[in-house]
Amino acid sequence: MAKVVGTSDTDDGVLGTSQATGKAGVAGVDENGGNGLYGRGLNGVWGHGKGGDGVLGLTEAAAKSGVAGVNDHGGNGLYGRGRTGVAGDGKGGNGVYGVSDTEDGVIGVGKIPAKAGVAGVNDNGGNGVYARGRNGIVAVALTNPGGGKAGVFQGDVEVTGDLILTGGDVAEEFDVSEQVNGSTEISPGTVVVLDSDGSLAPCEHDYDTSVAGAVAGAGDRAPALVLDRQPREGKNGACRSAVAVTGKVWCQADASSRPIRVGNLLTTSSTPGHAMAALDRNAAFGAVLGKALTPLESGTGLVLVLVGLT
């Protein structure tokens, strides 16, 4: 049976108050392998700090948690509210450890601008935040459904394993030529050339050696990586478009005069913004934007291209 039992229909079952600095209102100690403090109820243990920590957990036992919260019934593993909602200082174990079978193990919500929902700091050479995924599960998943950045890294990033990018090409942004009739951007798949200022414009001539490539993002292909990304308005208020510089990209093509076969070299055509098969090898030197990976028998349409300027 319990040594102390507190029951109240309107207030706390047990309330402990200490007037001594640094001493606990309620302290639970068990040196025989049991719980120092055990709570059962709507909230197993609830801490509300007025100027201090809501719940502070310290452990000096190796591989043990400063605070461990477990909820097998759909609630929070651990919930804290105060100056620091939950502060855990684990010496040899976890500072804070949260487990839930139906929801997030630990969730932090910051309501002050420029403050983090969850912040990890380590001043002793370790990791500020460390995540480990098991059985093929992602260790860290970042998402921002509001349209902002999912992650920002201020400093060097080191990758010791494979870096997997799901897009189809590496693209680089360029300013759009002022001659493009005030268009906000050049549509994806357009074959573009460079004007005298190094800005983009749709091609208009066969075998144009100023070819830059095709604007990324057409069809089912999105860039895996975009270089030189800047605000949509570049120099002199010009808009910007990303051109595929390596990888695979869909481009507009014209097969009206000759079919495009897989493996054909592609060059610019006189149909604005379209590529065509490069049959004149001498004229094609310096005007090739890539090699066709899909055919186009006649008319105009999209062709998948392996980018390679030559």
C-alpha cells in the first residue's frame, strides 16, 4: 500500500511546497530499483514552471534518460509547459526521450518569432541534434506545408553516404532577355540561346551556336538541383529561368521535316523554342544541346534529351 495517499474532488491530491532555495516541493527517491516518482492520471506527471523549468530531469546512470515519457494510449509521451517546457540533462544517457505508438515521440512548438520549436545545443564537441533511423526508416524528415523552406543550413554540410536527389537534371538559372516581350519567364521545355548580354531567349534559327539548352521542368521532370538560384527578378528587373545543364530534360522538338530517332543529336531549329535532329554534322558543331532518348515521328512535341552541349 502507498505510504502517502492524497485525494481531492476539486484540487490537487498532493501539493508540496518548499520555502528553501534549491529544494523540491515534492521529492521522490527510490534506491531499490523502483520509481523515484510515479504519476498516473489524465497527465501522468504535469509540470508548470513560473520562470523555471516545467519538468527538469537529471540522471547520472549510463544509458538512462533524464526524463522518459511513454504513452501507449494515443496521448503525449511527454508534455511540458513553462519557461522551458521540458529540460533534460542526461549524464551518460538521454536528456529527453519520448516514445509514442501512435504520434510523434517528442513535439516542440515555438510561438515566439525567430525561436525554435525544438532546439538542440551541444557546447562540448558533440551533436546539437542527432537522429537515427532503424529498419530503413528515415532518420530526419523535414517538411514545410506552408510553402517555406523545409531546411536551412548555416555552415558546411558533410555527407558520408549517398546523396539521393529525385529530380531529373541539374539546372542553372539565367536572366531572361529583355527581348522576350515582357514575359515573366520562358516556359519549361523551351530550347533557348544566349543573347549578346548572356541572357536567355527562345531559339529562332537552325544550328545556332549560341544554344544554351532547354528550360528545366517540362513533363514529369523537375530539376534535382538548381544552381545560382536568385530572386525571380535579376539584373535590371529581368526575370529568370533555369536551364538544364546536365542530366535528362524534356524539350520541345519539331519533327515536321525529318523524324527524330533515339540517339539522334539535337540542335536548334527555326521553329521558335524547338529542337530538331542534327543531320548536318559540320553545321552542328558547337550547336548541339544533347542526345534524344525518346523518338518523335512527325510534327511537334516533347522529346526527352540527355543534356550535352557540344
